[in-house]
Amino acid sequence: MSFSSSSSSSSSSSSSSLSALTQNPSTQSLSLIHHLITIKLTRDNYLLWKAQIVPYLKGQHLFVYIDGSISAPPQFLLPTTDLTQPATNPSFLTWQSQDQLILSALISSLSEHILAYVVKCPTSCDVWNTLERMFTAQSRARSMHIHYQLATLRKGDSSVVDYYHRFTNLIDTLVAIDQPVPHHESLSFLLADLGPEFDSLVTSVKTQLHLVPLEDIYGHLLSHELRLSHNQPSVDLSNASANFVNKGTSNQSGRSGGRSSSNFPSNKGRSNWNNQRGRGRGRPNFSNTSNSPVCQVCHKIGHVALQCYHRFNNSYTMDNTLQMQALLAT
């Protein structure tokens, strides 16, 4: 009799809890969850996915199903006599109907890769516990990685807008996973590595008696960046382009003059060579011979191998003195 009374009391308590929940019309339908939960669970976004699911289920008074606060009531009622068949417990049918709706909503928010891990889970609580075990270690690692990104955040050459956007993304991610950063720590992360050009602003903020909101700090950073850009010296590109044009013109005129005063025309070979040897102290002038051809047979300047007189002479031996002069000329 004691066992029967205890079972009846537990069943009645479960029935009362379920009846209290079922009186709320919002617990009967989860059709809106597909419009509110826009991020499907993947291997990399468990924290963001959980931040969407938990508030919705708590707002609908349904989180008690997945955290185990409401367990499944007995499926059958105790028979009144030994001859009667056990009847189905209405409380169990109510619980099962609601639990399967939650299970369907959870499954619809999973990606195909994650769904394979929970396809055999019969209840919403089983699905939730399986996902918790899968992603708990990964969530800790993700949280530590975000804190590391905050600690090593640098402005560098980026603008204040980009820098503040990266900062707020990290802060908002920690808030979404119920690990918000205190205001004074957030302020320290934001002002840590702005660069030496912002030292005066950082000193002014740190000397304030009261903590300045992050939005006000952002406005001060934008104003300081604008002031720095106005104080930078401007470069007159018109003078630089004019100097470049003048320099190029002078170089071109110098080259053309050098070509016109060449001492070794290309159509005269041996005669010019001999004339040059007769001038001065017997040393030829090789000042402007860089553009003259050099024969590959006799190594003389002023003609090529196809025009050389010795191209068919197999017994021709080139003079070493002429060879050295030709080499010096090249």
C-alpha cells in the first residue's frame, strides 16, 4: 500500500506540473522557432547556437524538459485489480507530445553533420545532454581563445572603425555565451595597443575618476583620429611630377647627343681603327664605342663576322694586342 501511495503521489505531482505548463498556450506550439533560430548548429558555433536556443525555450517555459527538471511520468497507470489491464497514463501522453515537439525543434536547428550524432536520441533531454558532452571541452577552448584575442588585439595600421568593430565582436561573443567581460577589463583591452599617437587620449581616459562608457571612448577615438589626419603634412605631387618630367627630358637629350658624336660609324671598319690608332699617344678612343658592333672573328670594332675579311681564312691568327683592345672597348 505504501508503494502504491508513493507512486500515486509522484504521478499526481508530475500531472500537476504538466497541467500547469499545458495551461500556457505558448508551450503547445514551436512553429515560430524556425523564424527565430537562424543559426544552425555546426562544429564551430555551439556557443552562438546555444545563446539562441536557451532564451527561447526558457521564455516558453520549455527548458525544464531538456534540463531534466521534468522527467517522464509513468507510461501506464497502476491497475486497480489484478484482472484489469494497465491503462495508459494521460500525463505521459501530454509529456511525450510536448517533448517530441521540443525534440523536433532542436533537430531542425542542427546541421547535417551534427544531426548524425543525435539521430538515435529518443527525447529532447537526451539530445541536449549529448550535445553538451560533445561541445563542452570545445566551448572552453573557444572562450580561452577569445580572451587571448582580446589580450593581443592591436590597432596597427587599421582605422579606428575597423579596430573597434573587431573589439566589439569579441566582447559580444563572450556576452552571448554568458561570460561577459567586466567594464574595466574591456576598457583596458580597448586602450592597450592603440599606438603611440593615441597616448595622450589614453592618459586622459585613465585619469578619469569614473569609468567612461565604451561608446564615449569610441567617439573620442574617432575625433582624435580625425585630428591626427588633419595635422599630417601634405605632399605637393605637382612639383614631384614636374621634376620627374624635367629629369626624363634631360636624360633623353644626353643620350641623343652621345649617339651623334660616336667616333666609330658602323659602316667603316679597319680604316677608322687605323685612324684612331694614329691620334694622341697611340691609344684609341673608346669613349663612345658601346653601341658599335664587334667582330667575332677578328674582334675588331666596326663590323660583324659576316662582313669580316678573315671569315673564310682558317689559318688566320688574331693579334693579342688587338684582342685586348677590343675587349677593353666592349
